[in-house]
Amino acid sequence: MTALGLQSLQVEGPRRPFALEICENVTTMTYHLAYLDPGTGSFLLQVAAGGLFGGLYVIKRFWRQAKGAIINKASAR
Amino acid sequence: MNAIDRLGASYRDPSGFVFRRDGELLRQINHSYRSDYGTLAESGLYRSIVEAGQLIEHEEIDAPLADPQTGWKIIRPRTLGFISYPYEWCFSQLKDAALTTLAIQKQALHHGMSLKDASAYNIQFDQGRPVLIDTLSFERYEDGQPWAAYRQACQHFLAPLTLMALRDVRLNQLLLTNIDGIPLDLASALLPRSSRLRFSLLMHIHLHAKMQRKHSVESQKPATSRKLGRTRLLGIIDSLESAIRKLDWQPRGTEWSDYYQDTNYSDAAMDRKRQIVSHFIDATAPASVWDLGANTGEFSRLASDRGIPTIAFDIDPAAVEKNYRRVKERGEKHLLPLLIDLTNPSPAIGWNNAERMSLPERGPADLVLALALVHHLAISGNVPLGHIARFLHRLARRLAIEFVPKNDSQVGRLLVVRKDIFPDYTQEAFEAEFGRYFVIRRQENVAGSSRIMYLMDRREGQ
């Protein structure tokens, strides 16, 4: 991991089943004092599905960085 | 006392507002936004996105506040020549506007800020590229906060783009009747079932619509505890971006996109027409040109290639798409293709009918080109010549217009399957009707055809 420069990817990923996330977050969500009405459903979806999207994002970044590192190594040879 | 004219669209955000004073466009920043405005500069975000051409630049000026009760500072943004709206954009314009918004949001998060809105109306096209015009769209990012503008980003960008790509490109017109973007339940109902097979669309549109419906009447403010981490937020934005990148629409098979291949103009007549139009442009040296019925912008470029800010309007989404792609390929800075149905031009919409301007309110242009247009309006659209002249009088200080007589085969084509109920469609009637609103300065026959080109000046006081 370190050799590939992936320290920055030590971030939170999916932790609970998706259905459970939804149930939990319906009752425990942070509201922001936005001037736009962000919509309750939209807020809930972000919090509930954020873990999934975050996890995919981490995997995607890891894959890109790993691919880049392999290509760099190969071209250095 | 200087008269202050507050813009009709600038009332939602308590951070400030845009107004005109003595014709100059200014923005008041309110005390409530002072801290976020400071962060915008100190974090380096302002400089970063202005240098990337993603945000319109401004200067701080020492000027009286428009509203001293709330005001803190006045800034003068660089002004744009023409304001366009998402329902006037082709597919790729809306897509580029969406990707620019998401790129700005990623930059903002990188600098510890976040977009507090993601309105397509905050994006304008400047020198061929989308740019954010609302300097007050940023707020300090607080770790754990979901994105307040997520719903707006889905309604203003993802939903219309998905409908255009997967159902019908003309569905962008739903933005006209839904000023805050296409409701997700409507988008979900209109999209093909197969769209559910794409994970990002399933989540951001279909499930999002269900969640909105389920929680639409909740009024209780839930207690705080669970938060949305920064990586999760970046994951949502990345997913939106990737969903939008994958959407595509190819311009083919619509009304006018192959017009020039299909016309009966000889090469010599086309060359002659180009010469006449070029001559009219040079003779009038306009500061702005609107080309009505521009197709893919063949004649618009006679003006824009001279460095004149030019808008190329057409009714055909494929023609506008092709034109915009050419603008991007050639890196053209002075041409803006837009979608307009001249028989039903964009109206004034929104609160008090003053948020989004009608087409005539955004004029007049110094020079309007109306080439091979009048016969379509008069014969296909049944619009009397006098009505066309009156409408163009609202749009143009000067008018370069082509009259296509009935013996032209293009007019013949329009009359093939319908009764000729246009006895007044003659050159004499054309000159008489237009003569009421314009002074005819020049008249040139297009050699090799029966068409006539006119250069006219608007009569004032009509």
C-alpha cells in the first residue's frame, strides 16, 4: 500500500447492510441550515447510501492509483 | 439618487443579490455572508476556479450599498453579453454545464468549502465554455454534512440529461415548466425500465424519487448523530459525475441537421449569398449578431469568425448539437448555439414572471440574420408577414433578411401537401409589410437563385 502511495485511502467505507443504514438514518440525521430546501428524502438517501458510494469511490481510486503505479513502474524499466 | 434595479431572479439566497445601478451590473454581499466570502478568497478556491475558467471573476468596488440594512460589500462581476437558459441548451451544453458544476464542487471540497446550490441557471456560456456566475454559491464545508444541493443537482442536471439520452432529446423542454428542475418522480416515471439496470440511475433517480415521496410530509427535525463523511460525499459526487459522463446522445435523423446537403442552392449561389451576408456584416460593424434559424451555424460563423459575439438560434436539437460540438472542436469563443422555436420563443418565467427573461427581453441585437427563414414562418407556421416584421422589429436594430419567393423549389416543397392559402406571400407584400417597421437600405439578388437579400434599419418609435 505504502509503496503505491495509498495512505490517503484510509477512509471510511461501507460498514452496515444498506437496509439497516436506511432504517437507522431515518431517525438520526443531521440537518444543515441551508437556504435551499434540501429535501428530507434527498438527505436520507445521501446518508443511507453514502457508505456504498464512498466504498465504490475508494475502490475506484485505489484501482486508478494501482494501475498508474504499475504503468509507471513498467515504463521506468 | 441612483436608481437601483434588483434582478428578478436574485431573491432566494440571503447571502446577497444582484442589481443594476445606472446600467451597471453589481452584486451586494450581505453581512451574513461575510465569513464565507472571506473563506472563498483565503482558501485559494476563488483563485483556483477563476484561473480554470470555471467561475466568473469580479472586483471589489467602493460603492454605496443597495440595501444598507443588510449589505456589507459591493462587487462588480465581469458581465456576459447574453444570458441563456438550460431549456435553450442542447444535450452536450447541459452535460458540460453539469460536469462543470460537479468539478467546481470537487474543487470546493478540496478547499474546505461546498456548493450550497447546484442550479443550472447559475451556469452560463462564456467564450464557448460553461462558467459559474454566482460568486455567493459557496459555503464552508462542515465535516459530516450531506450535500444540501444534491437534490438540485439531480433535478437540474441528471434527470433532464437522462431523459434526453434515454427517452427523447426534446424532454429538456420540461425544464420550462419545472423551474427548479425536473421532479425526480416524474423523471422516474418517464424513463425506460432499463434505466433501473444502471446502478447510478437506480440510486440517484429512482430510489431518490421513492425516498422523496416517502418523506415528503416529514416536518419533525430529526436529532443529530449520524453524519456523511467526506469520502462518502465525494463518492456521491463521483457517482453523479460518472453517471453523467456515460450519458450520450448522437445528433442524427432530425429535421434540419442535413439541410445544407438537401438544399437546391448551387455552389455559386451559396458563395454569392455568403459574400452578400459578409458585406452586410462589414457594412454594419455590429457589436452583436443573432442568427435566427441558423442550422449548424454556417452563416453565423461569418460574424463570429470576425470576433463578433454571435448567437446561433435553431429549432432543431440535432443542428444545435452539431453546431455546439463544432464550437468545441474549433475552440470558438464568439459563437453560442441555442435551441429556440421562433413560433414559440422562450417566455418570461418564474416568480412574478421575472426570474428568466423572454427572448425579446434579452435583445435587441445589433444585427439579426434571418436567412432562408421567412418562408418557414409564413408558410409552415402560417404567421402573416406583418407579424413576422413586427416580431423582428423587437429583436433587431438592423436586419439582414432573405426573401424566398414562391417559385423557389424550397417553398414549393412546403406547399406540396397543403393548399396554397398564401396569396399575400409576394415580394411586394414583403417589402410593404417590412417597410412599416424597417427602412430598407440595400437589396441584392442572389445570383443563381430567385432569392433576394435585404439589409434594413429598424424604424424607431414603432
